[in-house]
Amino acid sequence: MRLAEPYATAYETVRSAENVFVRLDTGEGPQGYGCAAPDLGVTGETVEGTLQVLDDRVGPELRGSDPLRTARLLGRLRKPLRDHPSALAAVDMALFDLLGKAAHLPLWKLLGGYRDRIRTSVTIGILPVKETVEQARERVGQGFRVLKVKGGQDVPLDVERMIRIREAVGRGVELRFDANQGFSVEEALAFVRESRRAELELIEQPTPRGAPALLGRVTRSVAIPVMADESLLNLRDAFRIARRGLADMVNVKLMKVGGISEALQVNAVARSAGLQVMVGCMDESALAVAGGLQFALARGNVRYADLDGHLDLLDDPAAGAVLLKQGTLYAGREPGLGIELS
């Protein structure tokens, strides 16, 4: 799927997204749908590898099984799909979709039903200052009240962008900054110090994920919350971040951790450690975003959402799978994930 508007981060420019759709067929009963967003740089997967593992491992493992024994089936798949988290997420999503349809309940209610709506941020890629401010004004005009701005390449320019955005949109809009691993500790501290006038809500993944101690140094040295994103790939990472106090917040993405079941466990670790949780996404079809939304609505300590990965995708076969109004995502009433694909 091509993007209506390509965007840049600290380490790449994204012009299109490749997703893999999964359908679980129960014969005469309902069908379950899931979606994988493999990304070599984040999840370590390729589309070809995802298709192969679905054909070679998932199909034979699930064929003939009871689809409602979700924990048992996912337990059998977790080891063979250890290096394929988005493939596991797609199967997990499809199994939960089936479970919700069998129970005649939307998944967010089946999982806990804490809330029926949540505000989402919308992302602005790395652009010149003038274009950044123009896009910020445009998004606010569309009803968004939370902006996430990408950076991490140039501290003075990043500072100027954030200050100019604040001047343009006023104080009624929350501003988040995502460095995507682009800063050193010193650069991160300088950015936070010099952008104080922008009144940032948080800074996301300022330092490289391969050096977790650096993330901890930033967390202990700045006055605004620091969020771990690329540093959190699985349940073990969540435990390490919590135990060592490496971040104040964690960004849980279904594609990174392996689906809704794993996200619930990561969320439990975060809750026990007092870490705030945001549910995020990759460049994903609305079907995958719907899966993240079900998780976000089900749990009370998932306070933040960054579920905008579907907004600029062209020819998304699941377009309309989530309801977005004025920057807020609303729960659906249909069972499961609430979508049927032709």
C-alpha cells in the first residue's frame, strides 16, 4: 500500500507499507482476520519470511485445532514464531477475532471493556520548519489534539520545530517528540533543556536501543517523561526496563511484542512497575490498528494511543475498520474486531 504522503524519521523515509493479511477459516462457522506488518529494521522480518512461516509452521499447527483454545494454540506457536513477532501478532489477532465472534461480543468488551474511546496522536515526519508548522496547523484543523513530531537528526532544528509548533497551535494541544534513537545522551539532554518553552508532554526513544543504559541516563536526568519504544520488543524487555528503571513509559506495539495476548502480559509488567503505557502501531492496515485499539480500550492503565498508521495508506482493503472522529478513536459494536474482508 502506497502512502498518500511519504514521511521521514531519523533513520529512513517511508513511501509505502507491505502488510500480510491472515484469514482463519472454521469451515461452516465465522472467519477470523489478522494482519502482520513485517519490518526488517524493527521486527526483524521480511514479507517473504512472514509468508513462509505462515505457510510452513502456522498452517500445519492450526489445521484441525479447536480455534477457541486461544492460549493453547498461541503457546504452541510462540517458540517457532519467536523471530516472527508480526506473524504471531496476525495469528493472535485472528484467533481473538474468532473468539469475539463466537461470544457475540466486540473484543474490547471481551478483554475487559474499560473505556469505549481514546484520543490518538497523529504523526508529523521530519520536514523543514515551515512545512512542519503548516502540517501541525492542518492536523489540528482536522480535530487532532495530540501531535507526535519525528526528529533526532539535528538538535537545534528539532528545538525550533517544537517551539514554532507550540506558538502556532497554542497550549490546548499536546506535543510529543520522537527521536527514533537518533540522539546521544548529551543531545537528548540539550534538546529537552532548550525546548522547554514548547511544553512537551514526553520524549520517545531518544537513544539507540542497543544501549539501554543510555536510555536510563536520559530518564534519570530530565524532567519530562521518557518513553521506550524500539527498546521494548518482548516481555523480557518490559521486565528489564521496569527492573532497571530505564524509562517512565513504554510504547506497546502488537507487531513488536507478538499480538494482543503478549501485549496484555507486557501491560501487566508495566502496571506492576508503575510505568505508563501507550499503544502504538507501525504502518499498518486499519485491521491491525483495530487490534491495537481493542487492547487499548480494554485496560485502564493504557493511557495513551498512537494509532494513526492507517491514515495515509492508499487502497487499504480494511479501510473503515476503525472509527475516528476529531482525533478520537471509538469502539465498535460488532463482534470480534468488527470487520469482514471479501
